[in-house]
Amino acid sequence: MKRFLVTIVALMLSVVCLTSCSCDKKNKAYVKIGDEWKDVSVKNVCEHSYGIMHLTLEDGTELFVHSSNCIVYDGTLPIKK
């Protein structure tokens, strides 16, 4: 019985950890890849803990970047290139 309860608690915690991202609908991102910044079109953005961002691009590519290397925005880029 104890093993069963531990398994249930572990499953519940796993579900909470896997779904605990803050998702947002934005259409553009300015991402630093290597030494250069690229302007990309995004389909979906999820912000995970410790500043990790999960970007799903329009072509289906998925990127995981730190928030210090990414600016997510709608419309036009808020800074000069």
C-alpha cells in the first residue's frame, strides 16, 4: 500500500512539473544563436523555470534558449538592430 501511495504522489508531481510552464501566443522572437541574433516567426512560447524558454517556430522547429538570449514580441522589434 505504501509503494502504491508513493507511486501516485510521484505521478502527480511529474504531471505538475511537466505542465508548469507559462505559455503565451506571440508571433515573433529575436533569438541569439551562437554569436548572432536572428529574427524568427514563432507559433508558441513557453517559459519554464530558471529562465528557460521553449520556442516552437512556424516551421515546426523547437528551440530551448535562456531568456537572456531571447526577446519575444508582437509586431515590430522594440529595439534597434
